[in-house]
Amino acid sequence: MKFKLTTKISLITLFSIITSIGVLGFYFDEFLKNIYFEDAKQRISNAKEKIYFDIKNKEQDLIKGVSFIQDDRTMKASIALINNYQNKKHYNAVLLDEEKKDIALQLLRRVKISFNSDIALYDKNAELIAFVFKDDKDYKLNYVSYENSKPVIYSKYEFEDLYKKSSLDDYTKDINYKHILYYKQPELKDRTLITYHYINGSLYIKSHKSMFDKKGVSTSHIEMSYKIDDNYFQNISKNLNMKVFMTPDSKYTNDRLSLLDKSDLDDIDITQSDLQYYSSFIVVTKELPLNIVISLDKSILNSALNKNRIELVLFLILITMVTLIVLYYLLNFNLSKPLNRLMKNIFKIESGDYSESEIIKSGDELQEISVNINDLAKAVHNREKELKESQKKLEYLSNHDELTNLLNRRAFDDSFNEALTYAAEHQGHKVALFFLDLDQFKQVNDTLGHNVGDELLQKVSDRLVEFLVDKAVFARVGGDEFKLYVENFDNIQYVEDLAKNLLRQFEKIFQCGDFEISTTASIGVAIYPDHGTDSVTLIKNADLAMYRSKDKGRNNYSFFSVELAEFLEKRTKTINALKYALKNKDEFMLVYQPKVSIATEKIVGIEALVRWNSATLGHVSPGEFIGIAEDTHMIIEIGKLVLDKACEDFMKLKKEGYILEHISVNISSIQLHYSDLYKTLSDVIAETGIGTHELELEVTESYIATNEIKAIDTLGKFREMGVELAIDDFGTGYSSMSYLQRLPITRLKVDKAFVDDLPYSIESVAVVKAILALANTFGLKITIEGVENEEQLEFFKDKYCDDIQGYVYSKPLSLEELKIFIKENLSKGKE
């Protein structure tokens, strides 16, 4: 049904008048008052809820902030040192003050990480050891020393180098020398407590944590505080546009609603006067009841009521004027105006503006034309948009790595050069370049396939991007190599902390399809302008520093330095010397570490260890050349030499009447991955005549963890030959009950790291007992490495283990020295 234009105008005018009258009815004063009251109640409730959750969140931060002490071995050791050796009359400042400085630094890190105000540590006598608090300048580190049996305080700000002595009296307002118990001490045995205090006009939230010895006696106490002062309430007042403050004034405590009781969050009782709405809530502190008052000014409501009356009159005038104007234009320009709008829409398309135009809803041909113009604009716009998106996609692909979506080498180099140009123009501006390379990534590709390797690269990049966020410009520059740079940092510590945190991102396993992959990274760092002033030099030096990290055992970071350049020169010399040694084959020799039965104290076996006396470098320790030999794959030839010589010497001993059960030879994962070790073993056994049961191969856990399925298959072939298999340094890396069930191994070797602290370390005792029980469960032999003294030996005498290696019996011996040791051992051993 179509209407004439005059009919439409009449209907519109009538509708406008009726609507205006309806709208005016909503502007009653009482209605506005009720809305404002409900709004005020809601705003006060929201303010209370915010303060409640701010305080509760801070409680959790404080609880986490002090919980570190129960797991921090370094802190526990420092506290034990002070508890055991602090003597006020004969105070050892050299030893104890340095330890307390370290404690103060640890406390500083903890209080800063948790964004709290202060932290204090007390000893077993409830006397202060060290504390850190934040004042208007910065965090201040303090520790308690003693002079003439009297306590004195040494203090410094975080940015200062030296501590300054001051009197304990100067800090009485900041800290208590004697720990004050606000609770029963047993309450802290299993948990952390929170208390509230009103001190010097501020609310303090304190977390309390105590440590206890086996007898239940407190050995230390730690407290961390967060200060809520007037600044906090001023900020809330400003943000919420209301007045919030704390006061001990009792006139506000009539209702006594608790701020910290979650059940009271919706229980809001508003008091109102002519000028304001307000509500108060109580926080019970150890000193006195404290009131949190939230008030809202009513002057806004009064002003709104007056304004509303004025607006009503103005609105009536406006409606009248608008109605007259609309009638005039509708009657006089009912055709020209729609046509002008159509022409403007056409001009918009010509000028490149494709935004949707308002449809002329006239119900005639003009409306159809208006719709068609919009359809045309959409079609042109979509086509142009597709072209732009295609161009943007091509530009993106040219600057990003296809696999990880990170910047590629070209885009990174452009960005890095821009950063260096800016740094050159601004004195003191530094840029740090990081070169990151995944450790042993080639083994993942070789053993699991390139598809798993690609997925690992994606997972690594995703995790690093999530960690870095806006901290650095990050790129993949090829293979398993990544680069990133950061700018304008304050000190070198920031760069070092970033390198450490990057390495921590690799501590969690990467799940790639059905595989759980544990990998690490090596990082090299070069800094502009210290290590170079152009991108080529800095990239080269960061790359060299990265290889230094590889040589340090991987999973490490290194800064470029002159010493690094010298190190690389030394590495090159070592590689050349190794090549020469492998040509001559007379620079390597073997020594043998005896294995002694713990039951009979007789020597039952030996372990072959390689030593290198270079013609050009002199004596080179295994720690210096084994890693290089593995990186260059020269370990394959060295390993064959060792295996040949070890089996040959063992058979010599046997022919001369020195009867031993077996000889152990270490096998590198490089030999297992990149050589035909099965053929090498077969040839050695055939040439020397050694019994397969007399030969034991020692492999590392890292090899097994790289590809458990392939390890089971490869090692299974060796067991089918009859060769014994041992896991060397068990427990240090990838221990898994699942692979112990499936691997064809016959022995576990407990690493020296677990033996060093025996029998005094509770943790070491627990780990060793667990390994022994595990071996017993799976029917495996046990060898204990690195036993150095009689106390350690005594510890193992009543434990389930087979034999001992270590200096308590003998250091590694030459073949002739070994013969003498065997003769002496035969005369001393038990039957």
C-alpha cells in the first residue's frame, strides 16, 4: 500500500507530537531520584567489591611472596649458617655479613617480584637478620650486624654499591628487632597466615611464614607486607568519581559491616543526608577497628533535577520549532532533496567512498534507485578490497617466515639496521642482539622426521612469542636459528635476565603430535656499541657467542668478548690437534677405573676411560675435547679406538691370570646415531675374542629420551648379541619408569651428583634410596659412582647395590697400575 507524500508528512508530524508527549512523561522528579539512588547503591557496592578483591588478591600475592622459603635451598642454607655460627660476642663479620648481604638481595628480588612494600627475615632466636622496605626513593636493603655484642644496621639503596652503618634506633618505626607474635606459633607449621595492622595512618597487610626443624622448633620466620595508604583511596576516589577514605573514627562504626567478609558484599546499607550518600565497612586490625567509608555527593542529583525542569521547557520549544521546520521542508522540497541525496551518493562512489548510504524510503522509483546505488557501491568496494588484501598478503609473505609466521631474515635485518641507526643518533642508546639455536635439533629431524621437527619449531616460536610479547623484535632466520633484539635498556643485568628467562621457556616439555620432546637452546649475545657498530659485525659476534654456549654444554647463554674470540681460536686449535691425533693414533691412551664389589670388597670389573696427550697442546682433559669431538663427529673414530683398545687390554689381563667379570666402555649418542655400531661391535668381538657377556656398554639417558622407540630397537640388537647394557649417570636428566620397563638394560649407574652430599643430605638420601628400590623392582644391577670417603661407603654397605667406583678405592689407573691394584685387592678382599 502506497501513500501520497502529503499523507506521509501528516502521519510523521502526528507521530512526532505523540512521541514528544510520551517522552515528557518520563521526566518526573521522583523517577529520577529512584534511579539515582539505585545507581548510588550499585556504585558503592562496586567500590566495596573492588576494595575487597584488591585486598584479597594482595593477600594471595603476599602468601606466594613468602612461600619461596620452604623450597629455596640457598636461603635455607644461609639461615642455617647464621643459626649455627652467629655469636654476638665473637661475631664473624667477614663470613656472616656477606651471607646477610646475599639474603638481603634475595629478599629484594622476592619483594620486587611480588610488588610489595617490605619483607623481613628473623632467625631461630626471633631476632632480625635482614629486611627490605620501600620508601620515597627506592627499595632499601638492610641487614643486622653486631659490634661489641650490640646490634647495628647496615643499609643501602638498591642502586647504591656500598652499605652504610647506622643505629638500630633509626629503624624502630620501620621494623622490630625482635619478632612479634600476633598468633600462636604452631599455626604456621602447615600454612601461611595473614594479619592486618594500622600503623602511622596506613593499613598494612602482613603475611607470616615460619620454618621448623624435625623437632618442631622454629628455625626462622619471614614476614612480607603491603602498605595501603591514602594514595590508594585517592586513586579509587578519582577513578570511581566518589570519595573513599579510611578512618579510625568510631562515628562510622554503627553498622559494623565487615569489608573482608565475602557474604557482606551485597549487604549494603546506605545512609543519606541532604548532601551525600555514604556507607561504612569495618576492617579489624591488630591495633584497632578501622573504618572504610565510601560516599557519593548528592549535589549532582539536585543539579540534575533543576536541569531537568529547564530541559523540559527547552524541549517543548524545540519540538515546536522542529515540527514547523520539518513541515516546511517536506512540503516545499519533497522532490528536490531526495534527488540531491541521490546525486551525492553517486559522487561518493566516484570519489572512492564506498560506505553505505542512507536508503531513501520513499516507496517509489527513487527508493529503488537508492537501493541499486548502494548495491553498486558494495560490489565495487568488495572488488577493491580483495585486490588490497591480496597485495597485503603478498607483502606479508615477503617479510615473514612461512612456517612460524615470525619475521624472516630480510625483515629482521631491515628492522635491526633501523634500530642501529637510531642508536647511533642517540648517545647512550644500546641495542642487544640475541642469536638463539636449538640444541641437537638435527637429531629430532633424523630420528622423528622433518614433519615433527617443523612442528617443534612452531611450538618453540609460539612459546617464545607469548613470553616476549612486546619486549623484543623476534625472527626465525633459518633452520633452527632465531634472532631477537632489545633496545634502550638500563643495564646489562636486564639483558642477562632476559637470556636466563629465554632458557627457562625450554624447561617445559613440547608436545608434538604423539611425541613429548625435551629440548634446550644455546644463546649468544652481542651488544651495540660494545661488541660492534654495524649489523654484520654484531651478527657475527652473537653467532660466535652462541657457539661458545654450545661448548659450555648447551642450554646456556654467552656474551661476546675478547676472551670468547680467544676461546674460539683455542677450539680451532683443539679440532686441528684432534685431526692430527686421529691420523697418528698414538696420542690417546686408556686408564681404567676399578669397580669393587660392596659385598666382597673384591674388584669385579673396570671402566675404560680415554686420555689425550696431544703433541701440540700437551695433556688435554676429557672435559675439554669430548664435546668438541662429538660436535665434529670425530668421536666416532675415537670411540672405535677406545673400544678396540679396551677389549684388547681386557683379554691381555685375562691371559695373564687377572680374571675380571666385565669391562665397561662409554658409548656416545653420536656413535649410536651416525655410525654402524652393531658392525663395529661385531668386528671387535671377533678380532679380540672377548666374550659378549664380558663387555658392557654405557649409554646416557639423553640418548634414550631423544627417541625411546629407536633406542629400544637399537639396544635390543646389542642385547641379542649378549652384550651387557648400562645407563650412565642415571637420574640426572630423563629418568622414566616406562622406559625402564621396556629397555633391555642390565645395570643402572647412580650419578656422582647424588653421592656427594651423602649421608647428610635428606634429599640425596631419598633420591638414592628411590633409585635402588627402582633397580631392585626391575631386577637391575646397580653401580655407585663417585664414592670418595668411608662415610659414603658405609652408607651403601647395607643397601641394595652391587659395586662401587670412586677414589675411596682407587683413582683411574694405567694398565700396569691396574695389575698391581688387582693383586693387592685379591689379598684384602672378603670371601
